[in-house]
Amino acid sequence: MTATAPTAIRDQLRLVKKERIMAEALRLFYTHGFRGTSLDAIAEAMQVTKPFVYGVYDKKTDILFDISLRNITKSLDAIDAGLAAEGNARQRLAAAARNLTRVCIDNREAVAVFFREETALEAEQLEVINELKGRFDTVLAAFLEEGERAGEFSLVDARTAALAIGGMISWSYVWYRPHGRLSAETLMDQMAAYALRLAGAREPG
């Protein structure tokens, strides 16, 4: 066994603990709110000792920050993957919209906590999250401008269109139901169609 093996094992154990804590905290934040949940309550719900939680997180806001960071990162990855896909601008925007819709409906509790509780983050943490949110809007707006230059989109303002598309899709966490009227695939298709309309996508000639 190499000298670094014990460190690697400790890091892996810490990661496993972190994932368990985040999962339980997310459930409690969603159900009882961030302010209505304590670190002690998280430990009790997990049926573990308090040092189990305090050994990984000493502040509740750090858990919320990790949840928020994971959520915005997934959204950025979804958009990036769609915009980097094969096809013309219209097809790539549709792919990005579908990807983002999937993230929002598959992670409804995390998205809800992200939007409801972000004001509880510390100033430095909120600055990081806001920078990533700004990057999301900037990437999408730049792509829309690129599509307009290529003659595939007709826009009044790319930035506003990017905000509208992102906001429209993100809000699906509020009303989507896994066993509701619309299947996930149907909703993804509809959101892609609405995104294309917001971008003023021209029908292929």
C-alpha cells in the first residue's frame, strides 16, 4: 500500500458521507425550509451521531451552497452539451432546451431549494452562484446571437430571449408531476418548441 492510500481512503469516505448528508439535507430543506432545518435535525433524520455531520459540515450554509453549486453546474452542463451537439442552430437550441428541461424535472427538489433559499447563502457563496448564473445567461445569449447572424433566428434582444428561455424551463419544477398529464419526453419536446419560438427560429427552407 502506498503512502497516499490512507489519504485516498479518507477522502473517499468523506465524499460518501458528504453525499449522504447532502441528500438528507436536501429532503429536509425542501420539506421544512432552510431556516426550519438544523444540523442536529439532519443528523437525527440520518440516525447518525452529530459528529458524523459536523465532521464534514460545520455550517448549514455550506450544505446549501453545495446543493446550489451542483444544481447550477448541472444546468450549465445541460446547456453546453446541447449547444455543442451536431446540427444547425435550431437543432442545437432544441437539444439544449430538452437537456435543461430534463435536469429541472429530474431534480425538482434541488431546483426548488436553489430558487427558494439562495438568499440564505453567505455573501461570498452567493457571489459564486450569481457568477455561474450569469455565465449560463451569457452562453445562451451568445448562441442566440450566433444563430441570428446565421439567419436562423429573429430576435429583438438576445439577452432577454436567453433569460426568458432559461426562466420558462426552470419554472417547470413547480408544476411538473411524474405521473401527471404530460410525460417527461412530451414536456421536453414542448419546451424545445417554445424555446424555438422565443428565439424566432425560422422554419427550415
